[in-house]
Amino acid sequence: MNPALRTLIVDDEELARLRLRGLLQELAEPALEVIGEAADAASALALLQARPCELVLLDIRMPGRDGMQLAAALRSLPQPPSVVFVTAHGSHALRAFELEAVDYLTKPVRRERLQAALQRVVQRRWPAQGQGGARLEEPVLVAHTRGQLRRIPVAEVLVLKAEQKYVTLRTAAETHLLDDSLTDLEQRLGPGFIRIHRNALVAARAVRELRPHAEPGGEESWAVRVAPIDEWLLVSRRQLPAVREALGRR
């Protein structure tokens, strides 16, 4: 069993820290311990000198050094904590992942989204379960199914499609709903998934064909066939070069 994930909350707004602490207390897993709170980078570094931790939940805009600068400073610690950004601003995600952040959450944070981020931290810090030849815990996405939360192994995901307020996740046998944005999912899942359209990602391993597709009116477009559901999905002109490149790498 993994030890409790020691966690520091860093946000200059007291109400934001209070809400985040409340969300953490609602989670049954993973096990964690909030070691403290800080309103700025200097206070956070001072607290970490006295009480090292495994995770920092970090806002970006703060007085003095901002969250990005603090994240860069944390990397130089003898035992750097994992960082999950929690911010009202969605425009810094690329820089966050350049700093090796585990995840990037936008306020208001949903409980299931926070739980998924914490699970990713645990998977990175304690990948082996048990001793010796233990297998690695596989990455998952947390989905809604008939009013319950389900952990869907990423290895089973075939298609992610943005539809109104949710993202639809397709496996070979089921359909689920996610609260995450498609852009966030694309950043988290990495090169194993291909953006084929502004509203769709597909698992690269599941793509079997790329061919021209006749649109009504005679206009030509392109589509990919996704196995094993044997479904054709449209590829936008903008994404066609990237799709070809990704399939060529395979």
C-alpha cells in the first residue's frame, strides 16, 4: 500500500485554498495528508524546508514570484515534489508541461478531475505495486457512467469526441462521459492519441485506414477508419498533415 501523499496548497486567495482543502477531504482515495498552506512562493519554500512533501497544488498568479517561477525553483530541491497547477487561467498549460507538471486544472475544479490528477501523481511517484516483479498500474481516465464514476484504462480508449458540455469516450464496448476538455486530454495523453478534428481525438493504435471521403455536394474530404468499432471519422483539412505525419511515424 502506498504511503499518504503529503500535499502543500499554494494559492494567494484564502477562499480558494479552503475550497481545495475541502475537495481533498471529500476524496476517499488516494490517501493524502495536507501538510500546510501558503499564500506566496516565499512562504511555500520556507514551509517545504521544514516539511518536505510529494505534491504541491499550485496557483499561477500570486504576488511576488508567480507559480511558474516557483515550479521552476521546486525542480532544484533535493527531492522535488510533483506539481499540479490549479488556476483560473487556461493559457499557461504549455509552459506548465514544459516544467514537467503532472497536470493542469482550471478553476472551478471538479472533484473527479482533481481525483484523476492525484491518481496520476501516485502513478508517477509510486509506479510499482508490491515488491519484485510487480506490474505498473496502468493509466486511467475517470468517467461518468449511469451516475457513477468509472476508471477506464487508457489502453481501452479508442475515440474522444467533444459534444456540447462533455467529452464522449468510446471503447470497443461502451460509451462514457468525461468532464475534461478535449485540449486537456490531448496534453495529458500525449502522442498515443491523434487530433483528427477540432472536436475529436483517436487512439493512434486503432487507426486502420486514411482515405478520401466524398462529402455531399461533391466536395472531397478525408476520413480515418477506427478499429475494432469499424467506424469512419472525418479528418479536418487543418489536421490532415498532422494525421498523415503521425500515421507515417507508426
